[in-house]
Amino acid sequence: MSTLVCALSLLLLGAAPAEVSRGLLFEAAPGRLDARVGEWVTYQMDGGPQPGFFRLAAVAEQKDAQGRDAVWVELEFGQHAELKAPLAQFLLLVARDTGLRAEGVSRLFVTQGFEKLQEVDTAALPFFLGTPGPPPSARLAVGQGSTVSRGAPTRLMTFAGTVTAEPLEVRYRQLVLKRYWVSRELPILHLAKIEFPPIRYSLEVRDYGLDARPRLVPPAPSDKKITLEPASSLPPHFQPMSHSDTDPGPQEDTRP
């Protein structure tokens, strides 16, 4: 299996520009993973060369190696709304207290197409996940001259139906950089929709439920793990992202 292909799968299979999608999933995640086993949610991505879809499902729970309460989360990407033939699949063990963020993922399994699921060596996790950063509320700020405004909860129409969601808008001066709608009615990410108006890209909830069953079968403990050569020898585009690459400033204005 090509590890670079697997890493590029985290760029939402080309459905969004790399600068948006590289950290999109973790940026949108809440600060704590309170998902119940069986919860699942699918999203549709529009604005790239073709629509893309991804599915998140909480399929089991256990303690991780650090003794933290953790959840096994399946993540699938594809070009079919029901993810019947996913192009890439990931199985992550995520600590509940950190939420779906890089520092909370202690184990990661990946596969592409019909290849066998393979575990990523612990030392290679930063290449796939990026380096740990601040909590989601801090990552909404985008630098000097930017503001983050929060609106009152409102009814929002989505592909999955109408939900009550809280809107958040990030601006740089008069330019709207991104809009979020967060809803407690939706499982796992509690995310209803994201829009990036400057590049005409959006991600919107498509369906959700409570009956998820594991789809991925972990390999045997003795199977070979995915390792990577030193990051310094990789091309710049494939270098692990640091916090400074995505958040040039700490300022945030939370005025309603």
C-alpha cells in the first residue's frame, strides 16, 4: 500500500482544495467526543471537480494505552452517497476527553480500495493527522483583523432534514472566510454545515442514525505496520502540518 496515497485520502479525495481539507475534519470537531456506540453520520462535499461523501460511525469503545476512555471511529470517503464502495477507509481510536483531534488519536488503521486494513505505526501518526493544536474554539480565529461572530440558534434546512443549529461566521475585515452551523441534534461532530464562500466549497450533513455496525476488520497484531521515512526527506507538500501553518493569529471576537 502507498502511504502517500493513504495520506492524500485525508484531503477528501480531491473534493476540496488542500488548504481547506487538510485540517477540516479536526477543525470542525467538538472539544469532547460524546458519541454513543452506534451513532453515524454522512456528509456531502460540493465545490470540487465532483461531489464527494464521507461517513463517520462510532462502533465500539474501550480504554486507550494511556488509560483514557476512548471510542473506535470509522471514517470512510467515496464518491457514492451511501459509501457502498469507499475509496479510502480509516479506523481511529479517539479519546473522549480530547474529541476528534490529533492528540486524541492513539491508534489509526487505513486502507484504500479493496486492500487489507493496515495499522499506522505510532511514530507515523503526525504525518496522517498533523501535530496537536489548540481546542476548536481557538482554531476558529484566523489572525489579526479577523472576527468570529455567533448567532442565535435557528432552524436550518439540510440534505438530512431541518435541524436547529447555531451559526458561526469567520470574517477577515469585510470578507466572509467561512460559515459553520453547529447542531446538538446531529451525532459525533454536531456539525450541520460548513461553507467557504471565497472558493465556493461546502460540506453538509446528508444522513445520520443510531444503528451503526463495524464495517472494518482490524488486521492481526503481528501484521506489518505502516512506517514512514524521516519527514525531512519528504517533499514540502507532504510535510506534517504544524499549528502555525493553519492559525497565524490567536485573536477571536465572540460578539453575538
